[in-house]
Amino acid sequence: MKKMKDIPLADRPREKIARKGAGALKDEELIEAIIGRGTRTRDVRTIAREICGRVGEHKSALRYDDLAMLDGVGPTKASQILACFELGRRYFAPADSCPKVTKPEDILPLVPDLALRRQEHFICITLNGAGEVLGNRIITVGLLNHSLVHPREVFADAITDRAASVICVHNHPSGSLEPSSQDIAITRQLKEAGALVGIPLIDHIIVARGGHLSMRERGLI
């Protein structure tokens, strides 16, 4: 069992909120920040994981009893969580919810005409810890068949956005969905760069007139 004090200071959720803002944390980390600590027999990460599962099951119908009955939660932590959710609902819910990415197909509406472009465009989409879109930018526009991109150009705006992760997208004007050797090489570079700056590359998607290909689903990330 790993206690919060055993976790490196920079990786603790409350410290991450202070450095990056709450939007950069994953759901489980936000729960960890709220409840603070675990119990003698259960660490905070295990409890937070179960709470997230219960929240996912019940969503807007989440009740006090749904949380209080979990081992390691109890009345105090259940009340804290529900109070946070209610304050968020009352004061911070946007009129139009941000697009959320959970699968490669969710990216396509964000780049509606990319497959029809005659030049190769390389796009970076930045996400917060909830998978919601923070930014959607064209990084480079290349020639007919290729576009050169450097990791610093991809991650400069991601750092500014305080992003939790990025997804890269580019088109193949040729119509082929097969990743080229250059596509594979730049994907590996971006993955390594993302690991260094703490903003992981979670997918690199190729789009063409014939559809799309996820390099993560292909096993290239």
C-alpha cells in the first residue's frame, strides 16, 4: 500500500494543481486531491479509483449513499465529493460543453475538411485531464506529399495550454492511409518528447479521403 507521503512531491495531485491548474489532472487525481488521504488498509489511489468508477456508473444521479458505502470513503469524504460536484454544477458548468475525446472518431469533427486538402497539414490538438479539447492548431503546412514538423513546435503551445496530453493529426493527400517511415519516425520522436515534458502523445491520426487510421490502434505508439 502506497501512502500519499510516499509519492514524489511533484506527482501529488494538490501540488500538481498548484503548478498546472486543476484542468491538467485526470479524474482520479482530482478525487485524490479532494479526499486527501486513504485509510490504514486502503491507499488514496485505490479509493479514488473506486470513487471514479461509481461516479461513471451513476453520473448525474450520484447519491450520498452510493459513495458513503464504499470501503474507505465514509460520510466525510462522500460529503466533500458531492459538495465539490454541486459547486461545479452551479457556478462553472459552461453553456456549451467542450468537445471531449474518448476515441479516434471523436477527432474527425474537429478537422472536418482535412482529408480534402491538397497539401499535407500537421495539426496538434491539446487536451486537459478530462480529455476535453483545449486547443486545435495547424502546426505546419507542407508540400503535396509531406510536411516537416519538429517536437518543439508541437509542444510549445501544449505547454502554454497546460495540457495533460496531445493528439496529433495529419492528412495524406495521396489518399493512402498507410503510415510512411517518416510518419513512424516523427511519432516516436513526439512520444519521447512528450514523456520528457510530461505531456504524453496519446495518438497520431492519419486522415485521407478513404477514412482515418489511428497509430495507437495500429500499435505504433
